[in-house]
Amino acid sequence: RRIPNPGYFEEANPVATIKPIGAVAIEILANEKGIHFDSIMIGNNIEEADEYAKNVFQPKQVAEKSNDKEETKKASKEERLKALNEGGIGGMIEYYTGEAQDFLSEFMEASPEIFAAVGITTILLLGTLCFKLLGGSTTVGDDDSALHK
């Protein structure tokens, strides 16, 4: 449901009607990791802003995501090692399933086509095995005793 707003308007070309900027305010929110901000651009040319984003922001974003991923993977491995060292079957299961997940995720990233082919083949083999084990079709003549009753 929409609420009527008599003061609402839509500017067709906001860049054409913008007044000169006299000041810029940046609100900084602090979190547990501290304060960090950079790559601020102020301008009035969209092409320059796109070029700046492509050359500065996007490569930095990729690098930061990669670092975060590595830190998460390292912390996860440390937790699994702790569980393994504490002993017990639960710790062993947690450790080795985590190692298998890491291996599979790295393998999938390195060669997704091969990973998909192996996955499909595994599913087909398991499906065939289940079909045979759970009483798949029988050929005529395999069970003559049922015909003679």
C-alpha cells in the first residue's frame, strides 16, 4: 500500500539542477575493527567516476574479499585443529569433514568444469547403485517360481 506524499517529485536530470557544493560531510561509524575509509572521489563527471571505480575501488574490493576469505579459512582450520587435539570421535569428524570441505571448495574454484563432471558422475553412480540395491527391474525368467504358483 502506498501512502500519499504530496511533496514527492522526481527530477529528470538532477545533475543539471544541482547547486554548487560548498561542503561535504562524511559520517564515520566505528566498529570493532576500528575506523577505516578511503577512495573518496568528489566530481561531476560520471565517466571519470566510473573509471575511478574501475581502477581503484574494484581491485581493492577483490583484494579485501580475498583477504577476508583467507582469514576465515585460517580461523576455521584452527578451530578444527583444536577440536581434533581435544580428542574424541566428534573432534575427528569435525576436523576431517572440514578438511574435505576445504579441499572440495579449492578444487571447485580451480577447475569448476572438472568438479561438475565428477559431481554428475558421482550422482549417476550412486543413483544406479541405489536403484540396483533397492530392487530395480528384473528380467523375465529370473524368478520362475513366481510364475508357477
